[in-house]
Amino acid sequence: GDARVRGQTGVVSERRGSYPFIDFRLLNNTTLSGEIGTKKKVKRLLSFQRYFHASRLLRGIVPQASLYLLDEDYLGQARHMLSKVGMWDFDIFLFDRLTNGNSLVTLLCHLFNVHGLIHHFQLDMVTLHRFFVMVQEDYHSQNPYHNAVHAADVTQAMHCYLREPKLASFLTPSDIMLGLLAAAAHDVDHPGVNQPFLIKTKHHLASLYQNVSVLENHHWRSTIGMLRESRLLAHLPKDVTQDIEQQLGSLILATDINRQNEFLIRLKSHLDNQDLRLEDAQDRHFMLQIALKCADICNPCRVWDLSKQWSERVCEEFYRQGDLEQKFELEISPLCNQQKDTVPSIQIGFMTYIVEPLFERWAQFTGNTPLSENMLNHLRRNKAKWRSLLHKQHSSSRSNDHSGQVTSSQEQTLNEEETP
């Protein structure tokens, strides 16, 4: 069929069954590595269609989530964790293990029930479950960071933010459903590389979206495609579903990090002028955008053990992109050079210039609630720990440089030179 479907609103959504996707696993395939030597071949591979993954005909009957096949002990622990889903120290990694890799589906089913969305929107439970499985499966499990566990983590954070008193008293069921859906699907089908990579390799998605919010547009259109295909909202009036699709797009597009200053300036203006009217749907939607932006980058505000895992995962994904770029003689992107860009230095910069300004404004909006104070405290402690680790790295490298000893990398080079 046509790769795109135009709805009544004129929105173009990407059909999951026929659209060309990116499969970067091919680039790591050792059987191909010897044959790839030119950028032209790289571009051809980057446009490879994942027919085996995308065919909805083959996935028409979705198996029940593996959660129901788990040992009763695991089920009990998962249920116990869900009873504390509003706690900020919620361990999404543990929850994913307890649900056998179904953290996103299980979490969404629970939250839709807790918030009364199933009853309010008269949703069919089987159709809802099938849609959630479609979303979860369209994340790439081989991505260290941008995978379904990240989506579940963002969704859990969004749930916490939706309960903040300043916001909660004004939210409608539609606001809550949009917030949770956008959080769950905001990175769907993420290829594990960033927008500049897609642009410089002349990927078809970059040209389709004219180099503007390329990934975010893809996530949104993919979500619309799955929503329409699942017919989850088919029983609702057309104007309602059109509005949901548009608002989902507006929320997901807000996660584009390139638009950070735009949202910060607008938020600062609202807070300084004290002119936010949450009775107004437009202002509520703006704060949902801010909440999603916070949820998307809240890792540095988690407890250290969780925060550190996320930091290492995102840097691993950066480094993999850098390795690809080096392999195919492309310029290595900022933060993607493992030899120069260390995890502590990347995290300190991210916290200082991106996370802190946003969360300080969010705390100002919420009125410095216990959750906001808790997040800012974690953020400051985590930043101090990364600074300490960075200092140790610098001290270690200086001592190696001046002690007359050779580093392991130098030793390896010397050994290679001595090998006949």
C-alpha cells in the first residue's frame, strides 16, 4: 500500500507496514563489513526496509504479553511495585526484569486503569493491549538507551508529574491520556542515531521532513499510523480523534532538544508574568509539553544508581554512532568520540546547560513541591559525583603522563611497533 495515509486533517502518517525503516544492525554485521567501503553503500544500507519486522499482516494476532507466563513470585513483586508507581525512586530496570521485558505494556495498562481512562473513553481492553504491544515492539531493543525501557521510564515520570497538585486539579481525562500516550510513544522506532547523522547521510527521513525535527516527526507519524491501524479510537467522533492526533504531534515535537530555548523562554515569561491560566486548554497543553520535556530528560534527577545506569547507556549509544561515523569516514559528531568525550564530562555539560535550567523552572511552576525539591537535590548530588569522577580521571591521566610510566594504550602501541 501507499507508504503514507492522509487523514481528514491533512496529517500525513507513516504506515508501519510499508514504510522504509532503518536497520543499523546491518552495519555491524561482520559478513557485510568487508563489502562496505563507500559512503554510497552506507546510504543504501541506511534505507533498507525492515520487511521482516514491519509487516502487520504477520503480526495481526498479537500474543499475550509474557507477563502472564511468569512465575507467581515475579507477578507478586511486579504488582507490589505497581502499588508504588507514583514514587520517584521507582526502579524501572527491576520492573522490566519482573515483567519479562514488558515494562511499557504492563505500566500503561495499569496507568490507564488507575486514571479511569478505559472507562471514560470506553476503550476495548483487548484492542488497547494490542496497541500497547505494537508501540512496545516498535522500539529497538538493541539500542542501549532509546528503547522501550526508556519509554516506560518517561511514562512513569510523566505519571508523577501529572499528580503534581498545581497541575492535577485542572487536568481532564483527555489531558491525562494524551500525556501518557505521548510519553510512551515519544521515541518510537528510534534508530539509535541522532538527527545530524540522518541529515549528513542523506537519509530519506531527513528529506521527508526537510531536516526539521526529523526524528520527532517520525515518532509522531509512526504513532498515528499505529493508532489508526489498531482502531483503538475508531468509536470516538472524528473531530475528537483528529484533535488527539494533532495534540500528540505537538507534545512529541516538543521533545526536540533543538527547541529547548524556545520553550524555556516561553515558560520563563509565563512564570515571571504570572499569567498561566490552567483553566485554559492552551495553557494546560503548554504545561503538558513542559512536563513531557522534563520526563524525557529526568535521568539526572533520579537516585544515583538509576541515574548512572541511564548516563552510561546514553553515552554508549553516542559512542556507537561515533564508531559508525569513523568506520565510514564521516566526521565524528559532538559527544560521540569515546577517546575524547568521557561519560562524566558529557553528563556535567548536559546537566548544566539542559537539565538544570528546565527543572529549576519546573520547580518554580509547581511551587517547590517535595517531588521538585527531591529531583533538584538528586540533580545536585549526581552532578557533584560526576565532577568527582572527572577530577579522578584528570588526576589519573596527569599522574600517568608525569610519572614516567606508560599508559595501557601507549604500551599497546609500543608492543605493536615491536612486533615484527
